[in-house]
Amino acid sequence: MAIEERDPHTGHATTGHEWNGIKELNTPVPRPVYFFLATTFLFSLFYWVLMPAWPTGVSYTKGLLGIDQRTTVAENLRQAAMERAVWATKIEASDYSVIPADASLMQVVRQTGRTLFGDNCAACHGANAKGGPGFPNLTAGSWLWGGSPEAVAETIRVGVNSTHGDARVAQMPAFGKDQMLPRSDIENVAAFVQSLSNPSIATGPDAGKVAAGRQVFATNCTACHGEAGKGNIEMGAPDLTDTVWIYGGDRQSIMTTLYGGRQGHMPTWEARLSPLDRKILTLYILDLRRRAP
């Protein structure tokens, strides 16, 4: 190991370590490093004095500023509750027809309603509320139990075929499984039902089935769906003349529905959601329909 060997270019002493002809210099620590270390130490010292920092067993040092995050969070929650109370009171007191005209209230409805819908409804109806097999599309405007704000709010409150005492009750009979209709009649009425939303079927190859199915429909289906197939919101019977289908509008899906029947289910939200939350959810769902392309 060299004693006081210095690098001829920089004048710094070497450490005596050499790798492949490269010698390590014994250079001093840069002064900025000491500056930043000292600054960090002073900052830590002041922080320990001013802020809660050190545990003392059952408690902790409070700091000269006396800052308490629990108190801060509690104050933030109190302020949020006060702000919520302002718009909540307006929504509770306003009629369904008034709120959509108030831009500030509708902003709250869209923000709060999106969360409520995502937490409680999206699992069945989808995040975009467009439904899926067995679950209605809430943006289509085809309502089983009526699309007025009061009707939608009541459906949310009591549910469909739910455990609520006032639940909406509806069931499509199993015409095939329960041997109420023979296979031929089911095929014919399926063709007729499909023709209600697609009139070209009535003049195509299945014209004979459509004509025969018309009589089967008149005898077995008009009590719920009406003579024109427009449905009945008092009974939750869907309109068969539009293009909105819950279980599918192709021939096979219609026959499956006729053969095995259907009994949808929607839970009651009265015990889980407050009247205010249900009102916001109602407004949010109706707003989705208004904004749907």
C-alpha cells in the first residue's frame, strides 16, 4: 500500500486500492452533502418539537402545535355533513318535476346517484345500466311497472317478487313445462310474438304459424299483455311490440320463455337505503334514460 501517494492530475491522495490500473482517490465529502444533512437534522428537530412524534407508552408527545389528525378528520366530516344537509334538504323538499331543472341539484344527483347505483344496482343492471339477460335495460325507456318517478321509486322501495309485504308480484306461466299448451301452439305463438316487433315475419315463410299463433295469443296471453301485446304496467307484463327484450327476442329465446316461464326478482331497498337515497337513485335512473343516445 502506497504511503501519501497522490494522483498527479487532481492532487488528491489515493486510498491504495487499485483495479486494473485504476486507483481510488481519497476525495473529501462534498460540502453540499453536509449542508443537506444538517438541514435534515434541523428539520427533524423542529418537527419533533412542533408535531406529535414520539410514543410514550399509553400516549404520545403532542407537539407545540397540538395538531390531532382525529380532530381534523372529525372536523372535515362535520363540514361535509353540513354541506350535504344543504342539498339534501332541497332534494327532500322538492318535487320530482322540479329537480331536473335545477343544474346544481342535478350535479349532486349524478355524482351521488352514480355511487349509489354502482354500490347497489350495477351487479345486476351493469355499470352502464343497460342490463343483460334476465335484467332490464334501464336506459331503454321500456318500463315493466311504469316509468314515472313515483312508479320507479316504488319499485326500488318494495322490489319485485321480493320479501317486502307490498312487493310487486309478477310471473310468466310455464306453458310448456306445466303442459298448458302443446308444442305446436308454443311454436305458433312464439312466431306471432316475434312478429309483433318484426312485422316482416308475418309475410314470410312463417306466415302460417303467425296466423295460428294469433289465436293462441288471444286465448292465453291477452289477459296480461293486452290484445295488442302492449303489456300492462299494473301487472308488470312487458310490451311485446318494441325491440327491448329481457330474456332475448330471437325465436328460441321466446320459445324458452313460453315453455319454462319466467319469474324475475328484484330485492327491496327500503331497509337498506334511506328515502333520500332512494329518491336520488330514482332521479339518477331517469336521468340516464334522458341522456341515453
